Amino acid sequence: MFELIRANKIKSWILILTLTTVLVVLGLVIGEAFAPGGGGVGGVAIAVIIATLMNLLAYYAGGSMVLAMSGAREIQHKDHPQLFNVVEEMAIAAGIPMPRVYLIDDTAMNAFATGRDPAHASVAITKGLLMKLNRDELQGVMAHEISHVKNRDMLYMTLAAILVGAIVLLADLFLRGMWYSGAGTRRRRSSKEAGGAQAVLIVIAIVLAIIAPLLARLLYLACSRRREYLADASAATLTRYPEGLASALEKLSGDREILEAANRATAHLYIVHPVRSLEERASALMSTHPPIQERIAILRAMGHTASMGDYQAAWQRYHQGQRLAPKKALASAPPPLPTRAPMARPASQESPEERLRRSHEALDTFRRLGGFLFLGCGCGTKLKIPPGYSRGRVKCPRCGAEHDVTEAKEGGAAAG
């Protein structure tokens, strides 16, 4: 995996340098178009300042901003032991520090990872996903997100997204300036005096301002889709159970609920696009994620070993003549391990009681985060006391027994 991470880093820096070059060239041409004979230096300076400020903000505060925008709340082991244990297992398997774990109070199904490096990483999962996945499926999703952390995807893709945003912003400022000001008329007048070269430069600047954002975004999206495939492959090797992630993706593909907290700036972070109807209407070139049915089919075609080589062989059935991972990375990979047996029953064999239990556990987690107290009654009922409850005693709705509210604990009865 070291070689794969190294190759990933090299490709990441190539992407960032390419986008930086596009940004600088765009700034140079626009600067010269506005102020011939010296404006190019100013244009480059403005482009670099915009990109630097945006990148510094993304590096030091990007993860916190994404979590805040998503309405995510951090949890501890006592809040949801199974989720916490699964994340811890996958972090140990990947050889990275335990990331912080967050929950999003939304019934849409999704998850993402964020942070600038493994030491500052966080994973977040929605209430809907937590309610509907069994342990194997949950492990598959968390392994996918942990793989993004291990493969160093988050920082580089965030920086790349910022550079694409800077290119779009600079191009938009130029085109708006050309449209709303009378500068275009003045430049056309001065270009007659200076010769046709200035007029040609203005035309080049306009064309570049139109096509540069599109080309930059296409380059970024192609890199984003490849990283999703690599995260799927890494998740299969971490769990040794590709079916877990495949089954989770299958459930995600059937979910048509819109994740309210997601937006265009954060959509690429999620395991699947948060608004599937928009993603399905987009062409393959303009999609931030690979087709979900293809991802499922590749995972299920891996065979009896969980290895990067097996995943690549299955992936090449859909991408003839291409390689997902370099030969050196495959050669240095550990020997393939056989896939393991499922730890949880397949979704088709789950009883309604099991699905109901998962839903109650997820809802109780958010109740604890909201300040609810829990009290166990002798009849087996779990009493949930909302914050601000003013009475000294509470009555069990099942058996009628009364309990002193001071006996209630902060999540203690719900954590088992």
C-alpha cells in the first residue's frame, strides 16, 4: 500500500501543479487584456493571492467548516459503541490514528471523511445510514472512508477543489468586468492605436476565461472518480469482505432522499453523490462519482481473495486497457488474503426485529446527544427523559411503575 499511497501523492501534486499553472496563465492573460504592457504581473499576483488565501483557509479550517456546514456532532464510545468500535477496527487495520467520529441528524443515507491528514481526520455518517446498515455494511462504508484518509485523498482533493474554485472565480470576475463596465469599449479604442495584437489578446482572454474553468473541472472530476475506485479497492482489502461495501452501496443506490446539509462545495466528499437524481442526469465526464451500479458489480466480481490485484482485474472489465494502480504498487502489495465469512446476517435474512433494534439504537444516540436521560424499568422498558423534564418522578407506560428521575443516567441504559 505504501507504493500506492506514494503514486497517489505524485498524481495529486501533478494535478495541483497543473491547476496552479492554469490559474497563473489565466491571471497573466486577463491582466494583460485589462492593462497592456504590465498588467499581466498584476493578474498573476491577484490569482496567486486568491489561491493562497483559499488554500490556507482549506488547510487549517476546511475540515471544521465542512463538519459545521453538515450539522455533524461528535460522538464518543458511550454514545454508539458499535459504530465507534467499527471505526477503531478499520483505523487499526489501515495503520492510522483513530479519527474523530461524527453523526449527522438526517435520515438520508450517506457518509464522508474530512481533515488535512490522518492525525487530523474525521469521519461522519448520517442517521439514516446508521439506522439501515448491518455491521458488515457499516464496516464496508467506514473502511471506504478510512481508505480516503490512508490514501491521503482528502487534503489533495480539497486543495484541487479550491484551485478549481479560484479559476472559476477569476474567470467570472473578468467576464463580468467585460460585460458590466465600459472598459471593453475603451480597450477596443486603445487597441486600434496599439495595433491588432491587443485585440487578439482580449479575444484569447475571453476564450480562456470560458474554457479554463471547464477544463479544470473535468481534470478534477476524473481524478475524483479514480479515487473513489481506489477507496473501494482499499476498503475491500481492509475488511476482507467486499460484499459488505457492495451491499451498503446497493442500499445507498435505492435511497432517493436528499441530504439537506449537502451542497455543491461538499458533494464530492460523500461516499455517493448526495443528490442522486442530479448525478444520474449528469454525463460520466461531469460526475464526481463513478456509476454506483458499476462500483457494486466490480466489488462482487473480485473473486475469492481481497486484494488490489483482484479489484483491478474486475475494474478492467469496465475500463479496457487502463490500470487503476501502477505495477510497482501491485508488486509490493502483501499476499492476497481469502475473503472472510460475513459477521452479520445478509440483509435479506434479517428479521424485522433486528432492523427495528438498529433504528432504536441510532435514535437513542441522537437523543443522548440532545441531552436525554435514560432509565431502565424492571419490566424491560427503557424510559427516555427529555431535557427540561421538571417532575421528580416518571411513570413507566408499560407496567405503571414509578421511578425517581434522579435514578436516570446520561445514556448509561442506552449504551448496551
